[in-house]
Amino acid sequence: MTSASDPHMAADDVLLSVEGVSLRFGGVKALSDVSFNIRKGEIRAIIGPNGAGKTSMLNCINGFYYPSEGRITFKGKTRRKMRPHEAARGGIARTFQNVALFKSMSTLDNIMAGRSLKMKANFFWQLFRYGPALREEVVHRRSVEEIIDFLQIPHIRRTPVGKLPYGLQKRVELGRALAMEPDLLLLDEPMAGMNLEEKEDMSRFILEVNQQFGTTIALIEHDIGVVMDLSDRVVVLEYGRKIADGTPQEVKSDPRVIDAYLGIPH
């Protein structure tokens, strides 16, 4: 098996590389010299106890935070600083630990918002929904309807998302991210707050997104069973440092992970 840090790994296999990334907030170090990569087409899990720096890492990847040290390379382009909208234009989509939707807008309109970066008509045509803007909207709406069917939510397409149960709101947020047609999809605790049936549904959709669309996925998840079932590789953080990196089975049996994450004596 080729390890995550194998120098002989083909460069074309790596979609995103994190090299020596550190992140400080004043005197607090959220991340310390973290390195790992994400290969094209894989599901890559980032796990660790609360306060390990997992969300901070996603925030560095999609440009919400700028690393204090180190660099991130995405699709062969290395950068130190990048804003979230630049990350989105480059092919990185994101869902959040706490659902971030337009609560008064319908499911359809929320997912349509994910298509905004792909709309080319100028503001004047969009304002009046006329001419090029109207033709463009028809095309994008068709793509959104396909996502709605894929996620099995046509019955809520006109429902304001603020009236939906939490599990369905999570599914709508996934739909909005998919509407961007990302190369890399970042999922921050997609199962948080869900019951067993909702977790099973979300797990199925994540696998289908990866397998049918070929979307590379990086996810943060506390449910270790979900991580082991879904992931191709897992990187483990503790207090902002990487303590393990490998296949689910390798990570699951690592004594440092057992101590730090599972809390089980060995």
C-alpha cells in the first residue's frame, strides 16, 4: 500500500496537499505543523477529539483562515492565502457543522444559490430575469431539479427550509454544495444531530456522490462507525497535531488513536 506521505506517489493522484500547516490565534496554536494529502476520487476523513483542530483545518483549506505557516496545494497550484469565494470558484464546496441555509427560502431556491458562481449573464439581465439570464436560469434550474431527485426530496422542493426537520435541512445543504459541481467537497460533521435512520440516509448519499459523480470528499465526523465504513483513508488530529494517518483499519488499531480519540486503555 502507498502511504499518505510516500514521495513516489504520482503527483496526478493528489488533488490537495497540506504541507507543514500551522495556525495561530494570538498565543493559541490551533494547528501545528500538520501535513497530509487528499487523493482524487477518495473519501478522506479528518477525526479527533473536540478541540483537535479539525474545523480549523477545513477553514484553512477553503480560505476562511490563512495558515500562519506552511502551504496548501490544490490542483497543482500552491497558495498561502485564498479567500472563500476564490476557493469556491476553484472547485471547493463546503457544508458546515451548524446548518447555514437561507431559512425563509425554499429548498429549490437554496440549492439554486449554489449555482450562482456558474451564472454568466450580467446583473442587469439577472435583475429582470429576461433574455440571456432567463435562458441561463432554465438550464441551471434543470440541474437543480436533478439534484433534488438524486437526494429524494422533491416533496419539499417548495417548502421554506426553516420549516424542515434538521435531517432534511442537512440534506438541502448537501444539495446546495453539490450544485457547485465541486472537485473537492468538504463536509463538516454531516451526521451531527441525526438519528440512526437519518445517518444511514446521509451515508448512502455521500457514497453515491463519491461513486457516481466521482467527487473527492473530505469529511469531519465524530461517529467512528461512519468513518470506518465510508473512508478510504483517515488522518487523526489531537491538540492541533497529526498523530496518525492511514487506512481506517490502521488508524483504528493505532494505540495513540485509542488513547486520544477512543479513550480506551490498551
